[in-house]
Amino acid sequence: MNPDLSSGASKMALALKHLHLKWESARETWDDGTSRAFHKEHVEPLSPRVKETLEAVGRLAEVLARACRDVSDGDDG
């Protein structure tokens, strides 16, 4: 994987993990209808979206790696 894409993908995955940890901590003291609505509308949709994004970044990294190999192979002669 391209180092820049890999680094960004890792940061995104780590940020989502931290968000979930912080959210669980917040829910210890904030557990009412508003918090449940916030979770449903804002926190819950993030996991599948981040997963889709990370999968797309992985596919893009593969395409870029292939393109780099093709360009390098073309420079030989």
C-alpha cells in the first residue's frame, strides 16, 4: 500500500476506535433520549462509512501500486 494512503487509513481507523472509546465513556454519565438520538444519528453511521472508505482506499492503493509498477517496467527500455 502507498505509505501516504496507508498512514491516512491507519489514522482514520484509529480515530474511529478512539471515538468509540470516548463515546462509551460519555455514555456512563449521559444516557438519555438525546444521547441515544445522537448515537443513532451521528455515531452509529460512522463505522460502516469508515469501513467502506478504508476498503476503497485499499483498492485505490492497489491500483496506484500497479500503475507505479507499470510505469517502472516501461522505463526499462
